[in-house]
Amino acid sequence: MKRSAIKRRPLADSVLSALEPDDKDYRERDSDGLYFRVKANGGKSWVLRYKRPCGTWAWKGLGGFPGVSGKLAREKARELLKQSSDGEDLVHIGSGVQTKVTFKEAAEDWYDRKLKAGRVAGSLKQYRLYLEKDIYPAIGHKALDEVTRLDCAAIQSNMEARGAGVIAGKVRLWINQIFSLAMAQGHCVLNPASELRYLAQQGHQETPHPHLLEDELPAFLRALRKSTSKQITLTMTRLVLRTACRPGMARFAEWVDMDLDNTLWMIPAAKMKMRRDHLIPLSSQSVAELRALHESTGLGKYVFPGFGAKNPTMSENTINKCLRLVGYQGKLVGHGARHTASTLLREHRWDKDYVEMQLAHVEGGDAGVYNQAQYLDKRREMMQWFCDYLDKLECGDRY
């Protein structure tokens, strides 16, 4: 509801709930001295305008909505204005209103922390989508201590019922985190989402992306060699296969990040899922293909540019389409190449820490930075072995 649509005052609670934020914070008068404030981020609260004994006007907060209802805010406003008219300075008086934090307020705090922590745009978009679609309609208006285990279980079961079991698991984790944060802040004492995993439908457990095992690789590699896809598509596909990088990392790779002379791909934190710099050693096979590609795309920003102004990079479906065209639909996807590489490397007894570092599954902080640099030479050796082994598999040979 737009503020211009307000017709009556005092404002009904239904109107207060429906008021939409603007680009800037704004206040709407409710009754004598009492105003309802709506912030640009959607937060809502009550403020009282009064005159201090020195003659200057001031504002006093009376609490957030819906924790403080319209009726409660008006009662307290009348009390405070009476005290002000008796000569008391309200700046020295507490509001006296005991407010309860709603789930939505706690969730927005959690979201803001994720935003400030630098989570990628895709993750933030997903948080916002399911907060608004599934979580807020069910429990957003409730005070934290009024949300029950049944409320949380209902969100999970409703999502599972429509076939969204995988995302239901993520939503369960987010609600759990929101309550844990609120408990740490002293806003509640219980976490009603803590044991929801025991109610989750087992049939909706997340399964690995389609991937290939070692015995399946020779036929696949020979099929890929005969592919009629464009060379730029094949180069991106093979880069994902040979480095175990995420397909999105390859799509948005920039030439400025490629140090071909030192056989190193340096991905800045801003492009990484966990917002940490990541180093990827490049095999001689990858360097040769990238040098050849540089002749055609090297003057641009992206290693794998798209076609047209609206497509700065190649489509997110490019790799999977390439795999589908060589007969591997449902058998292998771009992201599944990471599982293939991980499995093969571990089966050939490469150190787990090297493999996890290659996949960017690393600890944060100084330890993660130190280990990444420490393991780089070993990972160079490991990934060159891996690419050489893929070549041997393609030719029907093995170590």
C-alpha cells in the first residue's frame, strides 16, 4: 500500500502492515505527536514528536512495529505527552514499552550480515526469494518467542509437498541460523528449528550432479574429441574438465586473471562463492588451448565472450549443451566434472588437502591463504598428472 492511499487516521494495524517502503525513509502522522516511521529497507517503528522544556522540538522512539501495536503506541504517546506538558524532559525518560523482536526483524538482521560478509549475488537473491515466498508469510509477523516447532515444520513440509525438497533443506538451515543468531543476541531463548532435519523427507535428499567414473571417461573423451561444437565452447568445456573449476568461474574468466607465462589462473575474491582469492594451476594442455583462443578473444575483457551486447559472456547452458550434443545428457554436467576429478584424484591417492584446495573447499582466514600458497606447487604437479592421465585414457592407455 502506498502512503498516498492513506485515508483515515489514526492508522489501522492493517494499514500499518500494508504500508510499502519508499526510496527514502518517511514518517506518517498517526495522532497527536505520534508518527509511524517506515525505513527504506522495510523496517517500521513508532516515534513521538514533543517539545523539550528548553523550547526545542525532539523525537523519541517508542519501539518497532508490529512488536508495538498502534493501540499500545497511542497509549504510551498520551502518557509521555502528559509528562511533557507537566514540564518533564522526555529525553530522560524511557519509553516504557517492552518490545518483542519479530522473526522478520531477526531475519533481516541475518540477511544484512550475509550481505556485509560479501555473499555472492546468486545466494543473496535466493535468500530473498524464499524469505518472501515461504518464510515471511508463515512466521514473519510473529515475535520470535511465539514461533513454534510446528510453525517451522509446516514451512518445511509445505515446500516438500510441492517437490522443492532440496531448497527446503536450505530453508531449514537458514531458519536455524536466524534463531541461533537471535539467541546469541538475547532476543529469544529457544530455537524451534533445531531438530527439523529429523522430519525431512528422505526422498528429497540432495544428490550429486551427474558425473562420470574413471571407466566411463575413455569413451566420453573420444566423443568430446569428435564434437562439432565451436572451438571456444570446447575450450571452455575442457578448461572445466581439466581444472575442476565451477562452470561459472570459467564463464566469467577474464584475460587479466590469466598468467599463461606462469601457468596460473588467479581468481579474485569478488568472483568467488566464498569471497576468497583462489589460485588455479594450469596444465600445459590448458595453456596451449588458451593461447590459441587468445588470438581471437584476447582483445576483449572475457576469455569466453558471448554474442551481442546483452550477452557479455557465454551462456550458463553452453557447457551442458556441449555435453548433451556428444551423447551425455543426464550422464554428465559441467558441475559434475568437479566430482569426477575429485573421485579420480582421491582414488589415485593424491592428498585430500590438495584436492580440496583445488576445488576451493578451504578454511577461511590466514590459514586458508597460507595453505593455498603452500600447496600450489603440489597442486601444479597433481593437475598436470590429472590432465596427462585424461589424455592417456582417451588413447586407451593407463598408468
